[in-house]
Amino acid sequence: MRALRFFYVVRINDAQTQNALNAMRFAAAPDAKRTAHITVRGPCARPLPAEKIAQLTAAVRNAPVAVNGAGVFFRRRQNTVFLQCDSPAFPAIWKKPGREYIPHITIYDGSSREKAEDIIAVLQNANISFARPAGEVSEMPSPPDPRASELREALCEKTLSAAAGKKTTAEDIPPLPWQQRLQIIKTLAQTLPA
């Protein structure tokens, strides 16, 4: 079993936007465990003291997070699609040893290059560009508990249903054909509030 590591993340402090990002992530990969977030620190071998997390939160909470466009990390066994983002508050709290400064919100991180290419095409065509306030810094242990799905639990059925064009629950998404799930991602991307 891998040793537990700790990451520190920021989410968007706007429920409508966070719900849309979570729904996009779930439609892209229903087996994803984590809600949409921006990792700003980690991995750490030990958890940070609560006082340090409070300091990081004070430095970033309500700072504007600009989300502009989409990108990919394509490597031999990596197929990651993300939304590019940045904030004037991030450089001061950023600490990801060995990682380039590329703040982002992962939408898909899976085994299928074909699905990743479909998603990046949809996101690039949507011309996503908005700014929202940052939320607090929170701890994210890794690996996640395999029995729990933070993402599934956080899904907003109203957001999912609006994107699907009919009443839709989390249980309805995994069996959908890929093209229908991609259409949900497209609808969500096009309706992200500006």
C-alpha cells in the first residue's frame, strides 16, 4: 500500500460554477473521486498544521481566479485535460516541488487518449473565460479512500439535469454512451457563467 501523502487545494468560491465544473469532471470520468479543484501544494509527507492552512487560506480566499482556455498534459501514459487558471494570490502559496507553475482544474485524467482529445476539442471550442473568487485551502490526502467518492456526493442534480436536458442523477451518467456524456460536457462548457 502506498504511503499517504497530502496535497492542498483551492476550489472556486461560487456554487454555480463549482457545480458545473464538478458535473463536467463526472461526465468525463464517472470513476473520478475528487471534486474539481486547483492543487497549490504537495505532495507533503505529513499534514500541514491547522495554523499554516489558515495562513494559506487568508492569503488566497476571495482572490480572483481567472479561468482562460483549456490545455492538456499528454505523455506516454498520461491523458489529462484541464482548464487553465491563475490568480495573483497563487504564486505566494504555490509549493509543488519538481512541478512547473501551471495552475489548472483537471476535467479528465484517464487512460483514453481518444476521450481526452474529444474533451479538449469541446473545451477549446467553448472559448471558456471567466473569473471567480477562490475558496479556502483544504487538505486532500492521497490516495483517496477507494470506498468514497467526494465528487459523486458533491454533484448537483439540478446542474446535471439541465446539461442533460432531462432529469438526470449520478447513477444515470456511467452507463451513457460516450457521445452523450461528451454532449453534457459541451453543454456545461458553453453555459459556464461569464
